[in-house]
Amino acid sequence: MLESNFAISELQRKLANIVRIGLVKEVDYEKAKVRVKIGDIVTDYLPWTTSKAGKDRDWSPPDIDEQVLVLSPLGELSLGIVLPGIYQEKYPAPENKKEINSIKFQDGTKFTYDKGK
């Protein structure tokens, strides 16, 4: 009975960890990895995704306190990958129109392209 209770608890833990939302707490720029705070825990360093990581590559590291999604194969946070860029109250979307593409930087610089013009 004890073994079966442990197995059920372990299965519940793994299911809960498959998809988690958290905040970036540390960034290792050289290794392109972050530590994420999820509730009361902080993950080990995990890689983040980017839009290009082949012959063409881009670089836009997540910010401290950026809200992210952690996808963990088999529910193991140590195997997780981080998908940055979930808007939150502290950092809302910089635009709200479907024809606008925009990037806003912390120093106030903003690049905007209006596809409707």
C-alpha cells in the first residue's frame, strides 16, 4: 500500500511539473540558461528557446522577473526548457492592434511597424 501511495504521489508531482509558469530569477548569459522561480522552488539552470538557433541565430535573453513557461518532458523540471515572453501586469503588451508589430526596450526606445500602411 505504501508503494502504491508513493507511486501515485510521484505521478501527481510529475503531471504538475509538465507545464509550469514562473519568473526568471537568474541568467547565465554565457551558457544561455536561466533559473526560474516557480512557487517556492527555483529550478536549476535551464535553456531558453529563441526564434532562430541554426545557421541563422538571434539573441534576446530573458530579463530578470520576466514571466516564462517551463516545459518539462516526463514532468522532470531538471529536463525543462524555458519559453520566454508571457505578458504580465508588471510588463504588459506594448501595443493592442493586430496590424502593429512592435519592440519596446527598457530605455524607452521603440521600433514599430504598421502592416496596415
